[in-house]
Amino acid sequence: MRIAYAAVWNLIPGEAVTEKIRDQVASWQALGHAVKVFGVSELANAEELGFAVALDLIARDRSGGMLARLKSNSKAYRRLIRRIAGFAPDIVYLRNAYYHPVLAELARKFPTVLEINTLERGEAWLIALRNRQRRVQAIWALATVHLARRHAAGCVALTEEIRARYERPGNRTLWTVLPNAVNLAQRKELPARRATDGRPRICFLGGKIGFRLHYHGVDKILELARRLGDEAAFDLVGDFSVFGADAIPPNVTMHGHLGREACDAVLSRSDCALGTAALHRKGMEEACPLKLRDYLAAGLPVILPYKETALRDLHPWWMLALPNSERNLAENADRILDFARGVRGRRVPRAEVAPLIGSLALESRRAEFFREVSDRWIGGRGE
């Protein structure tokens, strides 16, 4: 097949979503498909991104007022469609983004599969309430969130919860559930930490400041650290400058944003890792965040305060499941400490998690879904 990835996203070197897209398209190419990425991005330097497939980036101008930005978006999206048409794809894959009428043209011209990453209304409300600069975007998302799904020939939901919320019986749109994956060939297996003191180390990979911190639950992790005191040490990776120095307990090391190698160094000195701690704050129970894939690829046992799509109905020794509630960490501090102590000196076998999180297995299933959508779309046009 000829697969066009329409990445209406700011592709930034080293950023998690950029790495995810890069891993996806590399897997499709390895499966024998012809793949090209078409991006609309504020950063249009393709060489820095390290994609193994052809990459066609269109620069988007975000300067000026709102009207100027809207015009810039429209021009960029029309150029995107013309360039995709020149590639003549069998399928277009579009990561869900803010809806724009021009993008509906894409679905009329080519069978388009939409990747849905979240319960969009909940996240849009969260943005609207907590980020004034993006409030207009959030209101637009709330008003138009259903339109992209209406035009899509297929939808890939990252979780069962997303599919259950959005799939409509009788609609011709095909649906499947595929959680996030990671290219395990590009991830190091890290040896178990040799303890130099008597306390376990727990790590957390976070992100940027702003509304996302709210559902990461960093405030709850800091409270947990205060409760455990000298019994455990914590390493937090991410931009958490919103928290002042007086809010950071002495058993917490704040690393800031790190590149891949420096991040691996933090993981290698950890005994286990914490997942997203406050998913309930945006009205969700289930997720498949990329940080969990990084943890398991490195071999770290995990503490999960939410339902993880890839691990549904599984109860391995290397996972501690906690409730998705406001007091989930504080009320389970003793369980967390016991778990962290119990997994010291152990790592999760790569062979055990490869079928669950590895891109080789999951992207093969995605490509099969592409074929099903393409065949249905062609049949529907009487070709």
C-alpha cells in the first residue's frame, strides 16, 4: 500500500509524539509499504527529525492576530492536500487535531483513517479552564470535535473507553482499538539497579508545564514523596517549574526536560516507575501513555493509577494497579513502598512485554486495518 501520514502537529526533535510518529511510519515501511509523511508544522526543518521515510513539511506561520493565523492554516492545509494528492496514496492516516474544514476535503478525496488519542471534550474543557492562551482553540474544539469522525472512513481508538464513547452503531466508519506502541529495537534494556542505599528509587517521566500537569498528578507525587520521607527517593523528569523550590521535598530530584540518553540514565538508576496519576481529572479511566512504553521497554516495573489498554485483564508481578481517584497515591503509600521494595534488583523481561507494547506486533495490525478500510472505501465508490 501507499500510506500518507498527515501530521498536523508541531514535529519537534526528541518530543514523544514526534518519536511515536517516526516509529509508526518506520514500521510500515519495514512491512513493505510505501510511506511518506506530510506535515504542517511551525518547525519545518526535516533533517533534525531523523525520519527514515520521505518527509514533506509545510511551514505554518503563527505570527500576527487570530485572523492571520487562520488564513495561514488554511493555506498550509490546502498545500498539504495538493502534495498528498501528488503522492496518490491508498490510505491517509491523520492524527486527530483541531478540526479545519479544509481537512474534510482530504476524506472526500482519499480513504482517511483518524487516530483518536483522548476523550476530546474532556481535554478541551481542561484546556479552556486552565490555559487562557489556548482558550479559543479549546472552544473551537468543543464545537467541532465530532466533525472529523463524521468524515473519516476509519477510526483507530487508542483505548476501549474511547471507542465505546464515540462509535455509533450503523455508521459506515470502521473502528478498531490499537494502543500506543514503541520501537523496541531503538530502546535499551537496562540492567537492574545496584542499590547503594537502603531505600528504593521511583521515577516519573512528565512533560511540559501548563494544563497537562493537572492530569499527570505531579502534585500528588510530591505529596506521596512527603509521606514516605526517607523511606524512598523520587526522580521526576519534565518541566515542572510551575512548582516552587519550597514545594519540592528533599527526597525528590527534579531533572527538567532530558534527551533520550540522559532520560535512560535516570531510568537505569530507578527500581520502578509511576504512571499518570490523575487521569480522572479529565474524565478518563483508561489510557496508553507513551511513558508506560518507555518504562517497560527499559525493563522497569510499573505503578499504574489508571486502566492501561495494553495490560487489560493482566496481573503480572511487575505491575501495581491502583484506583483512578484523587487520593489514590496518598491512600496507598504503604502499598507503593512495599511494591518498590519488592521489585528491587528485578527487571521486566523484554520478551514478556514485546507483544503488548512493541511496534512490530501492533503496527502489523494497524496496516491490516488500513487494507480493510481501503477496500471498503473503494467498494463504496463502486470501483
